[in-house]
Amino acid sequence: MALVDLVRAVAGRKGATPAQVALAWLLARKPWIVPIPGTTKLHRLEENLGAVNVALTENDLKQIDEASSRLKLEGARLPEAALNMTGR
């Protein structure tokens, strides 16, 4: 929840949504990272597209990177049945 709280705080400062900040952070990571968010709702598509207008500062990126580096990820990436379909 600490990372979620940080993303919400950055979003508040930027006048953006947390989803826009998360997408903007991904876009700022590497030029070859291209997030492909799925949605079935037009308003969510418009929200996602707004991420390209979110300008994250070096300090914003540093804060998000530091918070995400402290996460301890547990469990499989996908349910076992889905992993079996990928051959991994």
C-alpha cells in the first residue's frame, strides 16, 4: 500500500489519476517499454491516453523507483493453469 499511496500523492500533485502516473512512469523507464493497458470503456481509454501528458520529474521517478524497489513480490505471476498454457 505504500507504493499505492505514493502514486496517489504524485497523481494529486500532477492533477492526474493514479493510473496515468503509473503509465507515465512505465513510459519514462525505457524507450522500448510500451505499456498496453486493456480496457473496454471509452472513459478509461481516454484516461490512459492522458498519461502521455503527465510530466514526471527526476524526483518523482526517483521516489517511485525507490518505493517499488522495496516491494517484496510473492507468488506466481499467473495462475498455474495459465502458466501451463504458456509452456513455462
